[in-house]
Amino acid sequence: MNNWKLYEVFIRSKAGLHHKHAGSLHAADSQMAIENARDVYTRRKEGVSIWVVESTDITASNPEKNDEMFDPAEDKIYRHPTFYEVPDGVKHI
């Protein structure tokens, strides 16, 4: 088990259309990770699809730099729906 890789597991439930992170597990390869994820995270038929991704392949933003990462959107008022005027008679927006 010392050479086993860490995988992140994502499950798509019957009710949803997107995958959600379910947890992590160790496995020798991706096929074993899928099978282990099925056994661990879908024992009660909670899902219809499983994704596994090696943890080393995931790149995440640094929480300490959230201001730097996400603040640029604040100065772009056109990205906010309040900037636009909806014409009379337009439905379902």
C-alpha cells in the first residue's frame, strides 16, 4: 500500500446532473480507484456515475490569495445583471 496513489472521488447522483466531491481513497491504479469508490461511496445506490482523479493532478487556488484572485470581477459592472435593463414584455430572464 506504500506505493498506492491518493485519488479524489466524484459521484453523480440520480437526482443531479453534476458530480460532487464524495471523498478520497488510496488505490494502486485508476481502475482499482473506481472499484473502491463504488464499494465505499455508492453502497446504497447513491450514484449513477463515478469520476476518480489523482490528487496530484488537481491544482487549486490559494485561499490566502482570495482577494487577489476574485476581486478583479468587482470592477466589471457589466458582469452583474443589475447593469442591464430588461425590455418590457421579455419573459423568463
